Amino acid sequence: MNILAFFAHPDDETVFAGGALALLAGKGAQVHYLCATRGEGGETGEPPMCAQAELGEVREQELLCAVQALGGRSLTFLG
């Protein structure tokens, strides 16, 4: 079974469907992730975890780690 999980920004996949997607991957489904943004428009926190200009790269790496932890097969970002 192939599944395409499409989300607006990084962390939505884990917050809204992480458990179900990990369960499906564990049962043999090929789960592919598609993210509309890299999260570059989000907040950097207080104190800031990085400069605003670096936020997209940081959030992209976070999502890559999350997809791996959830057993995902691929990750694609929209341009």
C-alpha cells in the first residue's frame, strides 16, 4: 500500500497524524510525505533558536528527522 501524507508545514505530520502514519509504516505501507513549505515563515522562539533567515533550513532538517523516525519512505517539499 502506498500512502501520500500532505501537510502545510513541518511538524504538522507528527502533531496531527504521527501515530497513525508510524503504525501504517510499521505494517508495511510505503508512506511518502509532501510538505507545502519549509516552515521559513514561522517563529524562531524566545530566545531564538536560529536567525530568521536560517529557519527554513532548520525546520527542513527537523522534518527529515521526523519522517525517518515515523518510518517514511520519502520527503518532498513544494517549491
